[in-house]
Amino acid sequence: MGLATSGEYQRLGAFMAQAGGELVTDGKATANSTQNVEALNYVKSLLAAGHMKFAKDLGAGWGGEAIGKGLCAMTIEGNWIVGGLKADYPDVKYTVVELPAGPAGKGTLQFTNAWGIAADSSHKEDAVALVEFLTSADQQMAFAEAFGVMPSLSTVAGDWQAANPELAAFSASAEYAKNVPGQEGVSDVVSDLNSQLESLASADPKAILDSVQSNLESVLA
């Protein structure tokens, strides 16, 4: 198989970004934009032509597993795939490259996590000190080495690239990546979108996106 990836917005959304679309733009729902419809129609054409399959249809849980088991030649994943392959498929050789440009140019999605401190914590000062330590430059580089993810601090991006030149495509992509919308309630809409995307091969992309548009408008109102 040529390309295999998870059948979900968190991966297929990269095609939307390459077409110039996104689910939410400046706080407003733009799910059923012509750009997003074009993107999903393109993905559907890849599925129909047999150039692409969703990982689950190959018997894999995610793109990294599909690559590790030799079920496909390419996948679309974040930099956590580095740690995943190292742990589960250490003998697999691979190359990391930026996604090709789409109709609107280069595009991809970016993700992040956060440390949270309980507002009513009785050890708030200690918690703040811990978070400051964990997000320091040294610790971010230590996380990168241990888990295969790039640092969240731009101040050490150069150091990370110098230490991992073969992974530089990940940090280069961050320069133009679009954020996954984080407004309250959007995660439920994305979960529904993901359930619909599982049947993209036989579904109408515009109908899917129209339903998402309606759901987004409700939660963003």
C-alpha cells in the first residue's frame, strides 16, 4: 500500500490545510468551505484508486504500526512516531519529509499538550515550580531525547535540529502548521466528524462537512 493513515480529522485535516481550509477560522465555523470539500474529495479519490487505505483497514491501530509492520510505504504522523518506532520497531528504516504542497501551498496540523495546576491546590507554589522545571530548556531537550518528540520551546529549536537533522522536517512544518481548534465543545464535534470519516470512501464529503458546519455553529454561537 502506498499511503496509510488513521481515518480521522487529526490526520486528514492536513489535506484541508494544504487546500487552504480549516474547521474554524478566526473563531467562526468554516468546516464546509470549498477548500475543505476539495480536500476530502481528493482523499476519497485516493481511497477509490487504491493508493491509500486507513490503517485499521490494513489491520493496524495507527500509521506508525502500519509502517512498522511493512503494510504501507508512507504515513502521516507527528513526531511522536519517532519514539513509537524506536520502541516497537527498532529495525525499521525510514525517512521524515515535509508533506507535499497542496492547492494552497504547504500545510499540516500541529498539536500540543499542557501542564495544568489545580486552582484550589494547597501546594500551588510547588506545582508552579515543577512546571517551570519541566518546561525549562534542558528538560525539553531531555524529553525530546527520551520520547522522540520535538521540544515545545522555540528557543531550543536550533539545538534540537542540530542534534536531529534527520527530523528537521517536523520543526520546519511548524512554521506553517495550523492549530487544531480548541474552543469549548469543539472536541465533541471532532469526535463526530471522525466517526463519519471512517466511511469516507462511500460517503459524500460535502454532506459530512455540512453536518460538521452545523454542529460547529451550535457550539461556537
